[in-house]
Amino acid sequence: MSCSFARGGFLLGAGRHAAQDLQQCGGSHGRAEEQQEREEIDYRQGEARPEGRAAARGEHHLARGYAAATAGAKVPSSSEHWLLVDGTNALYRAFFAIPGLRAPDGTPTNAAYGFVNMLGKVLREERPDRVIVVFDARGKNFRHEIFPEYKAGRDAQPEDLSVQIPLVHELVEAWRIPIVELSGWEADDVIATLVARAPADAKVTIVSTDKDLMQLVRPGVELLDTMKGRRIDAAAVEERFGVHPSQLLDLRALVGDPSD
């Protein structure tokens, strides 16, 4: 098992096994986290700025609630607005929406440009209390062990997109926004865990168009399609699929999903 605390420091996995992974990874971060929790970052006013080399490496961006989350407990009630960004989904959308954009030296920049513009716009409009960007971990995960052909029909990630990922991570870290990337788990798994452990009275907005995440929709939890400026609530899910969000998993199991 490998861990990735360097990119923001706030890691949550999906379910019991991922939580155990996180506890193993997080042992050396407890005391530092206690002080880092005290730092208030006002994303709403755009006043969060990196400080020094540690900030550039993303080493002191631990979000409040880390200790409670990795222990399997909910973060204390707060009536906060949480913004969870499906970074992998947003990167792909930006990459294909703005083709051909490159730096003077020929380096592709379309995905990074589109991603940062999207994130800045969402932060200005949503004004969240907490924001986390989540990416798929590279390599295989537990689903490949269950079904080796999982996603075998998908094309490989374009090289012009792959080379932009480190740049996007650096740009997000420069805003002092935690990045979550946990080996063996997908962004969907991490986002589902964050939703499950959010305070009961928190408003959670998931920035994604991934239909797999629609099963998480319920009162207080919505999806946001930034491309179309559309919010997806339970009524929107039922209109599209004919079932309640809680029934989507059963529906997908019955009809299948060629994309996976």
C-alpha cells in the first residue's frame, strides 16, 4: 500500500478497508495536524495564500476534521458548505472542451487552463467553507481483482493530458486546497466516504458529471455540472433514470454499464 500525503495531506478512502489504509498512513501526522487544524483558510474571500516551501509542497494543508474522519467518526456538526471536486472528471472535461491550447514551447495547457478557470469560478459562486479536490489514483484497484476486465474497453489516457496532471496539482496546492489521491481507490470511493462522514446538517456540493456519483444525492447533497450550470438533485435523477438515487445501484446492476 502506498500513501500520498504530499498533495494536501487530507486523505479519506471508501469504506472500512480504505479507512484502515488511512489510519496506517496517518500515524506520523497526528501532532502536526492538531496545530494545522487551527489555521483558518478563507476560500470565500480569496485570501488563502501559500507560505514558503512547505506550502509549495502541500505539506501543511491538512483540513480540519482529519483525525475524526480517519477514525471513522463524523466531523462535528457545523452547518457548513462542503465542496467536493471530482478532479479526474473535471480534468477530462476541460481537456476535450478546449483542444489545442499550448504554451509557447509546445507544452499542452488546455486541461490545466480549463480546470483552473472552472475551479476559480466555482469557488467564487459557491463560497464554500471547505473544499477538497479528489483524483483517481494511478494503477489498478480492488475492482480489477474482482473483475480483471474492469474498464478494459476504455482508451488509454491521452499523453497530452497526462503531462498536465502535475501542473494542475501544483496550481491547486498554490491555492492551499487539499488534494486527495489514495492508492487502490478511485475518486468516487473517496467522495462517497467524504459524503458519508460530513456533518448531518452540512450542505455538500459534488462538482462532477459522473453518473456513478448520483447515487449519493439526497437532501443536503447535490451534484453540480459546471459546464451546463446545472444542479442535480433527487428530482433530476428520477427524471433521468426513473428511479430514486438510492435505487441507482440496483438499476445499474440489472442493466449493466458498458463504460465499465
